[in-house]
Amino acid sequence: MRKVIIFVLVFLIVLFTSVIVVDERQNAVITSYNGKTRVETSGIYITRPFWDKVTYVFINERTALLSLAISPDNKNVESATLGVINVQVLINYHVTNPVEYLSAIRKLGKPGISEQISKILIADLTDKINTTTLDKFNQETFITFDKAKFSYLGISIDQISLLTITQNFMSTLKN
């Protein structure tokens, strides 16, 4: 009788640790002990307990507010002679490749993904500012961009909105 109870308890533990439920807002990245990875969408799945590692990734739309400091003369912001343009942008994005997204988070950390997005946007916005006047640039509300630049992060940018643009002129006098 004791062996039957232990068997039933072990069976229940294995059963409850092997069944996963993935809802509509997320994907499950299942990594096996041998390193093979698979992605499961919404539904109920059975995994191998103690062999598979399950990581949930939310794929719904995310929003980030970034404040960027741009130097129109392509210099470091601290040594800019033409002044610094401060731009606030609102970014809407979602995860398209959960495996690449998790890899980017492992390499860069969550703040690192925002930093990578900022670097790409600063380069693009610097080019746009240098090819047009600031007044004309200030009239734009949405930014066109190349979606492929963000694919290595496992994300797709849906929309980039310009919120505020201000220019600060810096003094070039040094002591």
C-alpha cells in the first residue's frame, strides 16, 4: 500500500510538472537539456519534466518612451558644436521571434534592448536631420524606418511617433 501511494505521488508530480498552458498573449520557448529549442503558441502542451526548460515570452504589443540626444554634426553629444537636439519618441513594437528575443535579453539584458533601439534610432534620426531642416523635421509626427534593422533583436517595430523635439545650443568656449 505504501508503494502504491508513493507511486501515485510521483506520478502526480511528474504529471503536473510536465503539462504547460500557453495563453494567447505569449509563446513558450522550450529548451531541451541537449540544447534543442522549439516555440509553442497558445494551447496545452506536454513537456519532459526535469529535461525541458520552459520560458514564456509575451508577444503582445509593447510601448517604450525614449529620450534621445542627437548631435547633428555627428560628434559626441558632449563635444557637439551645432548644439544638441533632444527628441522624445514613442515606440510601439512586438516580439516576432521569441528565440532571438530571449537571446538578445541574455546578451544585453532588458535595458540593453532599449539601448540598441536608441542607437539605431539616433543613427537614423541624425541622417534625417542632416538631410532636411529642423523646422521641416519638427512637422513630422511619424518616422519611417527600416524594420530589418531590428530583426536581430527578435522584435518588429510597428510605429515610431515623434513627441517633442527641442534644440539646445551649447557654448563652444572652453577654459
